[in-house]
Amino acid sequence: MKQHILILAVCSAMAATAEDLPHLHSPLGIPLTLSGNFGELRANHFHSGLDFKTNGRTGYKIYCADDGYVSRVVVSPWGFGRAVYVAHPSTGLTTVYGHLDSFADKIDRPVRKRQYEQEAFSIDMEFAAGEIPVVKGETIGISGNAGSSGGPHLHMDVRDTRSGDALDPMPYFKDRITDGVAPEVRQIAVYPRPDGHVAVAKGRAAYRTPAELGQPIKAWGRVVPGIKAYDRMTGTSNIYGVKYLTFKVDGNVVYRRVIDRVDFNRTRGVNTLVDNADRYEKGAWVMVTEVPDAAPLGSMIHTDLPGGVLSIDEERDYKCEFVLEDEHGNRSSAKFVIRGEKVPLKESRQDGTLFRHDGDNGYSSEGLTVTFPRGTFYDDLYFKVKADTGVRLAPQDKTVVYTIGDPSVPLAGNYDLSIDLMRDDMQDKSKYCLVRVRNGKRSAVSARYKDGRMVARPNQLGSYQVTVDTVAPKVIPYQKAQWAKSGKVVYTISDNLSGIESYRGEIDGKFMLFELDGKTGKASFRMDPSRLTKGKRHTVKMTVTDACGNTSSATDTFGW
């Protein structure tokens, strides 16, 4: 009964809050449709806002949601790309507009001035309340596809200015977004814990599609229910995250999860909402009821199940139901039966060293040392390291591959890693490169050389190796014949391993602001008559350096 009262109180408070919300101006002058919603489960983070569609193109005016002032501007090849932060003191909110193609002139001028002063494209600027005032409905930029964007759209956050938390913007805009479609169930899963059993034909869990929900899942002991599901909306084929998720057993609510607020300091806790082995091995985002010992998501989750784990200890049918609901009240459910069938439970045997989630942990063996600060792990676990000593090293490799822990185990933050070089034979130590190895592919990890070893602070477990990067980046002019006509000088820059550390574009010997799109690797300079004399030939030089200090450059001429 206490659980039902709690949930009703939470829902009532949310409803009351929704009635009192300030009215925000639409950020676009077109009907609002979404390509992504708030709280979607992403790799290592929650989606912090709404993604508004822009008809597959750039160029729409972006309007300020309310009176206030520009408090921050960020420019980067990644993330939000070009983003404007606007503080609204009268409501205590801050709105954020990301992936912009360009800023309004009064925002662009001080930003561009600072970029030229620092001779850098990437910038993070803060502004005082009186510097750039804006009013509700004012144009603050133009929609684009900058940064880590999968296509042209506007990303918009609504944040609590005081705490910095991201709030679900949907309640502010739901009256302008049409949605009559309920969430869609894709799959039900039941996972056994070490002290539990689930009858499966193969694999590590029992799965049921919606068409198979009539088939009971036989289990005994401690098990974890899970569901793969997405929200849907009217008039689109997109899939979205599920905001309200409830789990019932025999008609009683035993688990409730609401994603309506995200603390950025805890956003990696998103990894505790899903079965990470399925996510790591199959890319399947199956949401589970289990709550780790660290409980990083706090009040987002309410459960009567100890640790969110269901105990099947009677030989009977447990009538289970997942209920999914969106902000517009559209609801769907998935009913299934877990049939208690008593079986002898095998004694769980654990290999490795026991690490406590609430303590400092460390491990050291020949060639490798790792240290995990308190709070790195969400649960207690058994930890081990494997060195792949049976594989012959390639000439460029300076250590064996070390598999550090279980790569599917999520971490709350960074840990300290030190790997001794087996062959410290490079005169230029900057050429050593730490890589994470998965499925035969290597991705560079930020690290530095120190006294015969490489030290780093990664935030993932998995397989690591030290190798060498002596290959310089590639710098290639892009559609050079079109530069004068298009009004842009464009280079494609790329690197084979350690990644681009820096780049610099000069025209006629002077720094020019080349804007880098991290997705495409294109660095482009928009012809600026205030900085470039028209009616003559110009010499451009693009210089690129990777994280291991390898440098290359290209020099070209063009008329404009």
C-alpha cells in the first residue's frame, strides 16, 4: 500500500507542477516534431533534451524561449557543435540550443573575436547578465547539423539554472506536439542472478517477443525482469525513450521509474538501467528492474523489490506486467507469466579478487597496475586481469593485450591505469600510443609516457595495449575548383590511430578561422572580406598534428 501511495503522490506533484509551468516560445517557426525525446538511453549518458526535426535541412531561424541573457556559448567539432545557453532569471531556467549552423550577429561578434584572439576554433565562453540580453521570440541563431549530430535538427535543453540539472522539456511544449501513439513493446527478458535459475533453450536469459508472451517463463530463485521497448509518436517513424515504466507482480506495483530530470554528474548511471551484457554483446538495450548497491539514480526509481530483484520461491504462476506511458498519457502494457518451478540451484563460484563498490580498490601484477577510487563501481564484483601472452607481438606493439575486468561492467567514472612497456625502444617517447582493443579494432585512449610506462585514466574496462603511432595525419583539399564559387576553402583532415590533436589554417601567412566538423573531418573557412582581400590570388596552408606529435601540412593557392 505504501508503494501505491508514493507513486500517486509523485504523479500528483508532477501534474500540479505542469499546470504552473511558464509558457516558452517555440524554438522554431514550423510545426514541432521530434527525432529524439528527453531521457533516451544513450551510451554512458541520458539524452538531455528534445531533438526537433528541421525537415532534413539546415537554415531555420532559432527563437529564444523567454526573456533573459546569453550566459554561455560553446563551439566544438563534437557534442553540440555550436550551442547557445540562455539564462532566464525570472523563471530560474536556462535553455540550450545545439547543433546550430551559425549564431545571431550580436552573439557571433564576441565569439569570433575571442576565437581569433586565441587562434582556435573550439571555445567555451561565459557572459555576464548585461552583456548579451535577449527577449522572448528573438532570433538567436540558425539551425544546422554541427557537432555530433546524426542529421540536421535542433537539440534543445531546459535546465534548472541553480542545480544545472536537465529537465524534461516535453511538459513545456506538449500542447504544440501531437502524440496519440502508445509506446511499443519489442521484447520481454528474464535474467537469472547467480542464486537463481531461468529455463532457457540457449544463451543466458529467457526472451519473449510480444507474440510469445503467452508462453510462461520457468524460473526459480532470484531473477531480474527486463523489457525492450520504445516510445512512438504521431506522424513519424522514429523511436524514442520511454518516460514512465512500471512493473507489477500479481497486480501490485513493485517497481516504478520516471525519467524527468537528469543530474549530469550522475548521467553515467544510465548504464545501470539496462542489462549491460546484452548491450555490450548484442547492442540490445533491455531495461531491467535491478538497482545496484550504489543506487546512482536516486529518486528516479522506486521499488519494493530488494535491489530490484524478484524472488521466485513458490511453485506457482507469478503474473507479471510491464506498463509503459508517455507524457501525453498514451499507455501500453506487456503481461507475462513467470512460473515457479523448483530446481536445485548450483553453488556460484566466483573467480578473481572481490572489489567493494563502497571502497578503494586496486590490482597490481607484473607489467600492470590499476587503481579504482571509491565509487567507481556500482556493485560489488569479482575482478581479474588477463594478459594475452600467447600472441606474438607485431613490431609496432610494445606490450601484450591486457584484458582488465569484464568489459560489460559499467563504471561511474575514471580509474588510474599504468602499463609497463615490454620494449621501450622509441627515442621519441611521444610516439607511444595506448589503445583499447575490441573485435580486432583499435581506438586510441588519452595517455602519457612516464619512466618506462604509459599512464592513463580511462572510464571503461576492457582490453588495452601499448603500440606506436608514427603515421602523420592526412590533409587533402576538398573540391578545390569550387572554392571561389562556393565562398569556402575546405580541407578534409584525418588520422589513422591516435586522433587529431590540433590543426591550424593560415591564408597569406595569417591565422584564419577554419571550422571543423568532427563527423566529416572537413575544416572549412568561409570567405570573410574583413580578413581577406578580394580580387587576388591567395596562399593557404593547413597544418595538422595528431596526439602522438605526427604533423603534416598542405599548401595550395586560389583566386578570390
